[in-house]
Amino acid sequence: MIENSPPEPSLKPPLGFVIAWTVFGLFTFLALGGTAQMVQLAWGLWFSEIILFAGMTFIGWRLLQLSPGPVMGVERFDAKGLGLGFAFGAVNYFAWAVPLMAAAQAIFPKSWVERFDSSQVFDRASTADLVVVLVGVSLAAPLGEELFFRGFMQRGLGFHVGAPRAIVITAFVFSAFHLDPVGLTARFELGVLFGLLAWHAGSIWPAMGAHAANNLISSLFFLAAGDRKEENLVWWVPLVMCVLGNVMLVALVRSAGDSLRAPASARLVAEKRADPMSVFAPWLLAGIAAVALVVALDWRGMKLNLLDVTLQPGELRKNPEVKELRAKVRQGDADFADYEDLVKRLK
């Protein structure tokens, strides 16, 4: 378990820096990550999670002159802990995630549910893009978000407000960050689960496993259900899922026992003071290389997405004629002007 006793004063990360860096990281993600996902969804997702979230985490700890691996427990890879975390995430999906989301979608106005339906981002994605996005949601998002939220924010706050408060605060910020009032409660519950797993294990690996399970199962259900969303479930289905899921969750907690408790606590290891440029440089270069790569490989797709921002095709994205012409334009078999004229004509 992560130690509750305060570390040596010289190693304890200042609360002001933890808060400031967290806020800076979130705004950076919303600005750069949001733009990246707008111009190229599949690439933007990986760029946002790996370059931005993971990068901001490692940079933050290094600026504090602390070794990132030991402080987050990532240096001790535990396959069993990762697997148990995955199991918790899978069971929790049925016990709490779906029921809470179904309840929220029944309470909120239908216009809100449709407006904040995250699956709409897939409307403009090609089959290849969709595969990359779904893999990214299941792998890149758990990695990047757990590093940042549980690995940096929760860990840093825990030194000052204690683990329980840090878990709750981080879970709320994690949920609010998704800018989805309909899913706020469900994501908050998920954040608490991920936080508890990271705290008890002294490592973010189990939290990553649980996050990956939740996203993977929800992605598979998205592909299988199509337009049949949680709000279309008969009222008693989420209720039964909640009851049976919690029975399984209690059984899982009992069977897991102390398996998630690390034999050694995550620890603070001081690093020599490094030039800030040397800390930022690898991530900046990786970001530039990633941008250059997507421009070289899919500049037409990026231009189409930017054109959609101007045209606002809305539901026309699902129109077979629009989808077919859009694919031809992206492949270079049609002109951008043809796509623009068609959308304007159909609106």
C-alpha cells in the first residue's frame, strides 16, 4: 500500500506545484489534444494520450527532481495485479457503469443525451480509423490517463490531503474533465475505483487494467449494439445488472484478499537536477515527429475534417452518398470542392 506517513521534507512535492501542473496539463490536453482529435481522430487520440498525458506526467515528476518510475510504482510490473485490475474493471462495468449511465440517460433531457453522446465522433471515421480509435480507447487512454490522474495528480495530492481525499478529488476532476454532464456520475465512480486500486497496490498497473477493461467492454458493446444505447434498455435490465454485478464484485474483493497489496510501497527517489530543456526536449521532438507523420500520411483526411468544421454536416455524415464521396476525396479520387458542393446542396 502507498505509505500514509509523510516523506522526507526535501522530497515531498509542493502542493502548489502539483495543482499548477495538473491544471496546466489539463488545459494543454484540451487545447492541443482537442485540436489534434478534431483534425485527425485516430491519430489525435494516440497523440493526446501518449505524447500529452504521459509526457506531462513524466515531465512533472522530473521537474520535481523525483524519479517517475518509483513514485508511481510503474517500475514493478505485476501481471497478477494488472489481471486483477482488469477483472475489477470488467465486473464494475456491469455492476455500476452501465446502471449509472442508464439512470442518467433516463433523467437528463434527450437533447442532452444526444448532444453528449461520445459515439458520434465515430460517424466520420473510416473502418481503418475506427479500428485505430477503438484500440487507442482500450490501450492508449488507460495508459495516458492513469499515468496523469492516478500517477501524478492523486499521488501528489495524497502527500498533503491524505489518500481518501486525494482519491475523491482526483475522481471528480477526472470525470469533470470529460465535459459530459450525463456521464459525470458514472465516470466519477470509475475514478474512485481506479484510485482505490492504485492506492492499495502502491502502483497504477491495476488501475490501468481496470480502465482498459471498462473501455474495451464498452467499445465491444458499442460495435455490437449499434444504435441500441443504454437509454433504450428495459428499466429492469440495469437493475438486475447492478444486483448481480455487486454480488460478483463482493466475491471478487473477498477472493482477491491481499493480492493487490504491493510487497513494497511506492517510494520517492530523488534525481539530480536536470536542465528543463533536456526534460522537455524528448517529448517535444516526439510530438513534432508525430505531427509530421500524420501530415505526410493523411493530409487529405485532415483537410476534410477541417472542412467539416466549417460545413457542419451533422447527420449528413451518415448519408451513404456523402460517406462515399468523402472516402473518394480522402483517397484523392475526387476534389474537395465536390464534397463541399454536395454537403451544401443536401443541407
